[in-house]
Amino acid sequence: MRSRLRLAVCIQNKGYEASLEAGKFYRVVADQRAKELGHLRIVDEGGEPSDYPADRFFLLQDNSGSFPFPRLPSAESDQHDANGVDLSLIRANMRLTPMERARQGDRARRAALRAQALGGH
């Protein structure tokens, strides 16, 4: 089974301003120890994986209720590259104009901030 690329958007960077940028998407690295501590292992601005409190992020999961976009092709579509990246999502993104991509990014950031506000963090 191939691992999926997991992304999270930073919704709070207080105390981590040098390492994290609020509103930016980061790659999540699977790490059971970090999960047990209530953290996410994130490839941060330094380019290396580091642990951060999970409540600083909104985790994006494709084809789930927490994903801020309409349903997109799932990773089960079996259109992966050698690293397990779902190419169907990249192809769908490439069909968008730069303005549409920017709008989707803005919608994702707003959805993450709404989720943070609803969660009472």
C-alpha cells in the first residue's frame, strides 16, 4: 500500500514565527511518537521535519468532511507516481487558471480559520 501525501495548513504560529507561517500549507510526516504527544511532524520553513502541537494546524484529508474543497478524485484512483503522489489531483490542479488556484487556496485558508474558530482554540 502506498502512503498518501498529507498536508496541513498552519492556523496559529505564535511562538513559532521563525519556523511556521500562518496560512501556509505544510507536508505532514507520519510519526507515531509525535501523534501520541498530540503533535504533528511537519516539514517546516527550514525544510526539515519537526514536531509542533497539532492544534496549530488544520489537517487536510481528501474525500473527507474536513477537506475544504468539493470532492476530488481520491488516491484510490491509482494514478500515482513513484513516490506515491496522487497525480490525478495534480492534473486537476493544472487545469485551473492561476486565479482559480489562488481562490482555492484562499477558500482553504478561510475554512481552516473557521474550523479553528468553531473549535474554540
